Amino acid sequence: MEKNILIVEDSPTMRSSVSFCLRNAGYRVAEAIDGKDALKKLQSMNDKSEPLSLIITDINMPQMDGITFISEVKETDFKFVPILVLTTESEESVIKKGRDAGASGWLLKPFQPEQLLWAVKKVIWTK
Ligand SMILES: [Mg+2]
């Protein structure tokens, strides 16, 4: 069965390269441009029968950053969906904030496609 993944990323270039990589590997992908947009998209997914397998989010985004977004997701019906962070942010304190908010994994940009796919598989299978 196809797995659905939501990508939350403000950079159009990064968003399409992540999306391309995942679609190529057989995943079904939805895109959001920041945390606020993503929460709206999640709301509209509520009634659909196809479950969301994973959320991949950036940290630095306008309107709503990734850390706030992760905390918000944990207040919704999607609280058990694993969240993988894909960011340039490598500072220990930020990573800790992400983990405390509920992130399942942390990947640094620029990403290698194989590395991203491996992380995605691992997070989806071990949730
Ligand atoms: Mg960004």
C-alpha cells in the first residue's frame, strides 16, 4: 500500500527536491509551505480514509516554525504520526527542543536521497 507523507518546507526548491525523491521511491506526497499551512492541510485530511504515515518538516519557516508546528501536531489527532526534521539547524539546543516537542528524527540539509529514504523507512517502520 502506498504511504502518505506530508512535507512542510518554505523553500520551493528544497520542497520539490524532497518531494521528487519521495515520489520516485513510490510514496504519495502532500506539500505545505510552513507550519500554519501544514496545520490547515492536516485539518482537511481528517475525514480522509487514507492514513498519514509520516510528516517531514523544516525548522526555519515564516508564519510558524518547525518546533511550534511539531508541538501543535501533538495536540491533534495526528499526534501519533512520526515527524522527521530536515533542516540546516545542527545546534544541540535546537535539536533538543525538537525532540522535546516530539520529533522522531533529525536530518541535516543538504540531504543525500539514499540517506533521506533510509531515514524515512526507518521512522515509518519503527513507529
Ligand atoms: Mg526554511
